[in-house]
Amino acid sequence: LTCAFDNLFDIKTLSFHLGEKYSTIDLDINELTVDILESVEKYANKVICSNSNIEVFELTYEKALEMKLRKHPPKKDMIRIVKISDFDINACGGTHTSTTGEVGIIKVRKHERYKGGTRIEFVCGYRALKDYTIKNETINILSNFLSCHEEKLTNSVIKLYEENKDLIKSIKSLNESVNRYKLKEFINSSEQKNNINIISKILYDEDPKNLRFLVSKLLENKQTAVIVILIL
């Protein structure tokens, strides 16, 4: 992946992390487009499918500088070089497969802005298969739940989301109308004692949050006392 970003778009890798569940690469770029990601992923998997041999050998520091390494090596007596056919050559002390095909497949899971650059998260090999299996199961469950083909799932979810937003607005408007009626009813049922409006109510199954709102509105009148018993 780092080779693909560099070769195709001259995007440099700042750091990387190999984790137990997924791995990350931090890139020196602020905005990463979908087209760039697709091109890089396709390139990397093409290298994997070529099943090219991976050569590992050591050179002196001076000899290593003569090679067209992707990144300048640290100054040591001997430098370990990893060469992947004509695709990449770099100094590296890590573990490598014997051929590119042993990687299996690479899949970028997501990307996000990170410390002025971009961090991508990826999986490969069996992890990529496991990731695909989980997402495929999720898509099938949602498709069955929404009674639509997986190709129409995105549009169906967006439509459902928009409809839900409209319903929430309608419910909010309806609640406001109901609350105006309740406030009027509370005020009309009040009793006056010593110039104090006393409102007492026994309520059933009222939303506590909405009840707090109603009481706060009633108490805006400083000459009002409110006693409410809520039975759930």
C-alpha cells in the first residue's frame, strides 16, 4: 500500500502500525479521495495477484544509497533490503512473505484525518475475508429487513432516514400543540390562596422529561406553586 501511494500519487508514508485486528498507515496528505483509494487498492492487489518473488538481502550503507530506494535508509554498517520484483525496493527490518501472493488480498476499511495528514485502516489475508463476511452478513440482514435488493440498500436507508426526520419534526410539532393545551388546562385548574396560584395534579404515564418542561413553563410565573404526583 505504501508503495502504491508513492508510485501512483507521490504520497509519502509517515508511519505505520501493524495490529492484532487491523493495521494503519499514516499518510502525508490532507484530503484523500475515493478515486485515489480505489486506484491504490487496485494497484496493491494487482501486485499480490502477480505472485512476484520477494527478495531479501543486505548491502553496505554506501551500496544501499546507490539503489533507488523508496525511502532514505538509516545510517548503519549493513542495510537489509527488501525487493518486490519491479514494484518496490526499500530498506526494512520486518518480517516478509516469500511471494506477494501469500498476502492474500488487501482491503482498505476506512480513512480519516489524523494530525494534519490522513490515517487509513486496512486488513489483509484472512482478516480481509473475515471483514467481508461480517459486512456481507450485515448487508443481507438489512436487505431482508427493508425488503430490498442489496444494490438498493443505500437508497432505502437514506429514504428511511429522511422519513424518520420528517416524522420527528411532525411529532415535535404535535407535542408543542399538546403542551400548549396542557399548560392552559393546568392554569385554568389552579386555585388561588394568598395571591399564589396553586396547581396540583396527579398524572399517569407522562414523560418525565416533558413534565419537567411543563412545570418549568408554569413556574415562569413567580406567583405560582406546582404540586405534581406522577404515577408510572
